[in-house]
Amino acid sequence: MPTRSGILLLVSGPSGSGKTTLCRRLAQTGAAHYSVSCTTRPPREGELNGRDYHFLTRDQFETDIAAGQLLEHAEVHGHHYGTLRSEVHSFLERGQDVVMDIDVQGAAQVRACDDAAIQCALVDLFVMPPDEEELRRRLSARATDSPEVIALRMQNALHEMEHWHEYQYCLVSGDREADYSRFHALLTAERLRVQRLRK
């Protein structure tokens, strides 16, 4: 029987769209490896290094860029974010799927990379909130950010949402269970592609 190569599922969407919840739930079920991003921003309350992010200093981050260890990187909200190649390649080679919670800048870099294994594995999805009012409610409900930060996130979210058409798939968020059902169905369908099978 043929074996399957791994899928790299890029998931983007504005803060409050539900993309992180979808990615983490997929990983918790064992359906995919969750790629933990690097960032130079300080940890929020309850966040753990290596679980939520790899928290790096700016010097560490710049050293990794220079060494070619990042698949993508971008500056968002005044902080640097990126993905270690080691968080992706080893899993894809073993036929394991990888899910990445990534901003639109990072997704564009991954799409543009000349790595054949990445291009073969790539599937991208944009998660949209149902409307601006619901997005504002979700951002405010977090109760971890100041009104100024919420306003900035809202502004950035509206800008990010202009990029939905650059993705292969778009999921308009609604009910949490229905969202996850559709999200998981997408991965299941992509696993059936003949191009992913190896003799």
C-alpha cells in the first residue's frame, strides 16, 4: 500500500476569528502536530515557553534568521513572529500533518518559498469572523487587553481580512462545533489527494 506525505495546513485569520482554537483542538486530538511559533513579545499570563510560543529575545530571533532556521518571519503589533523549520520538516517527512496558526505576512512567505517539500504539502485556509460586530465582541471578551490595544487589534483585523481571497479555502466562523467539523473535514479531504501518496 502507498504511504502518504504530510500536509502543511496554514491557518490565518484576524485575532478573535477562532483560528487558534481550531488549530489547538486539531492537535489535541492527535490529528496534526501544532507548529509552535517563535516570538519576541513577552508572555501573557498563563502562557508557557515551548507550549504557546518559543519566547526569544530580539538577538536570538535575528540570529535564527541569519542562520536560515526560520521558514517565515514577520513583525506584527510591534513584535517579531516566525516559524522554525524544525517545527515543520521532520513531521512532513514522516507523513505527519502539521497545522500552523500564522498571520497573512507569514503565509505569503511560506507560499513564496522555493522548498519543494513545503510546496507539495501546502494547504491554506483563512478563518473569517461572521461580521465586525461579532469580532469586536470577541476581542473585548478576552479582558486581557486595554481599550487601546483592542482598537489596534480591530484595525489590524480589518486589514488582515482584506487578504482572504489569497487562500485556497475560507471558513466563515459561526458555531464552534460546526466550525471544527468543517475544519477537520478539510484536512480529511486533503489526505485523500492522490498527489500525496508515495509508492
